[in-house]
Amino acid sequence: MKSSTKDQAEGKFHQVKGKIKEVVGEIVDNPKWEAEGAGEKMAGQVQEKVGQIKKVWEK
């Protein structure tokens, strides 16, 4: 698997994982989980963008 594809896939995974943490944090009223989820979601978005940029440069 190319590194760009791997970054995009891992980025999506972290976005989903972060969203789940965020929602669970809201449900159980745990601000720490909400913050962790939001941070992980954002990191996933960045990683996905890095993958997209790598894909452009590979061409």
C-alpha cells in the first residue's frame, strides 16, 4: 500500500474514532473524552490531508 493511501485510511480511522469518543463523552457528560475525541478527529483530518498531498506529489 502506498504511503499516501495509508495516511488517508489511517486519517479516516482516527476521524471516526475521534467522533465516537466525542459523542460518548457528550452522552456520559465527560468533557475529557469530548476534548480527546475532538483532538483525535482533527488529527485524523490533518493526516488525511497529508495523504492527499503525498498522492499529488507521487504523480
